[in-house]
Amino acid sequence: MREWGTATDVGRDEVRAAPTPRPPAYRLSRPSNNKAGVIVCCPHSGRFYPDELLSGSKLDRLALRRSEDAFVDELLAVAPDLGASLIVTDYARAYVDLNRAIDELDPELIEGVPQSGRRVPSPRVLAGLGVIPRTVGDGVDIYTRQLSFEEAQARLNEVYSPWHDAIAALIEGEKMALGQAVLLDCHSMPSSASGSPESDIVLGDRFGASCAPIFMSEALSFLRSKGLRVARNNPYAGGFATERYGKPAQNQHSLQIEINRSLYMVEGAMSKRASFAAVADTLAGLISRIVDVAAARVSPQGG
């Protein structure tokens, strides 16, 4: 079963004629047999670049895509067939970053932020990677001008808030029905930023704080059994979503999965490798394993 966050759905074409219809904030596909409470989310794989972003950027579309977790949604598209919910967004990360706190507003980019909405900028905000990003790639500036607070707030209202409301509702629904929720927060990483030595997959559980140990251990053992180089919490321990939604004491678990882009795509060209299908098969196996593990822990709360 598929749900939409707002508005009318649009195609997946990268090249879109103007004026461009705006997609919903998210697309949600639910499994026909939900036995485990597993939710797969892809917050950074969107490739819809709104006209106001393109017209205000000094970069072309290919350059803007440097921050995209390209094709991760396609790698995981089979999740509902395996018993997990799948939530994705079509909006590009360069437009709004869903894996940040809503108040991580960059003062260098956004003018007129009310005093009540100000916070001490985090290192990632100072690097241009706030909830409305100022940079892509290796610190390359996106914009030709500052954005107003009203422009930033419009993006958050249109995309950010509906996305997180949907995830919160999913988690609560799974806990009511099955006694637990397990969020797999899925991303990709540049091969140059995959750690030393280079890793194929990095699993993050906030150093054990965001999920029951069994989810990390089962993911580690499964992926290593496939011959992959897998690291835990280094260099990625889990971002905003992992911290926000990972509350094992409340029967909600969150595990971040970072996939080395060189496994399945040519990074500079933003194109798929011949290995794409094999990587998708491996990730399907991982989801199946997590669904099975989660299903064995279910304690239904409903009638």
C-alpha cells in the first residue's frame, strides 16, 4: 500500500520541463504482511530540484547532486516486499536536509532568523551543512545570495515537518500494533570519506545507544558473510534521525547504514555500475535478516 505526504506525485525523470509540478513531501510504501515493525527510510536520495533552488544557485544540476545519496531509494525499493515499510523523499538534500534538527539554521545563509529561533551553530552548520544547506561536496557554495527566514521556513513547512511527522506516526503505529519499531536510516558515503581503512558499509548505532545490540550484531555478521568490509560507528556513528528516533528503552530502535558509493555507482558521473543489481540483492538480504530478527522480538499490543 502506498501513501503520499501532500500534493500530486510526479515521475522519477531527472529532466523535468518547466514549470515543474511539486512532489509530495514523502512517499510511503507499506508491506502487505507487516510482522516486524521495520521501517526503511531514505532521506537523502531525492533528485527533485525545485525551480527556486536552481534559479538561485551558482551551480549546475550535476554539481548540486554532489550531496545526493544517489539511487539509494532504488537499491532498497524491494523493502515492502520483504516485510518492511519504505519511506523516501523526492526532494533533494541540497534543498532541505532531513537528517538535521529543524533549528540548525545557518546564519551565513539565512538572514532574519528570530532571536527565539537562534542556537549556537554546530560544527556541521558552520561547515555549511545545516537543515538548509549552504554548501555541497567539499564546501562548494550553492547560492548567489542569502535566503530570507521566510524562504527557509517555507521549505521546512513543505518538506521537513511532514517527513518527520510521518516517521513519528509510523513509529508510534508500529509500537501500538507490534510492541516495537525498528528504523533503518539508509545513506551513501563518498568512497573518499568511508574511513581508514576504506569500508564498504558503515553501521552506526550511536555507540550502542540507539538500538538493541542484536540489530547491530546481526547486520554486521550478515554483511561480513557477504565479503564486505564493514565498520561500526567509524567514521559515522549515526546522525540526527538515529539519535532522535533511537530509544531502545521505549522499544524503538534506529540503525544507520552508510553504503560506499563506489560499490554501485561511478561517483563523478552519477551513473550506476554493472554491480548495482548485486548490491541491491545484498541489501535485500540484509533487510530480510533484520525483519526476521525483529519479528522474533514482537509482542503485539493490539487485539
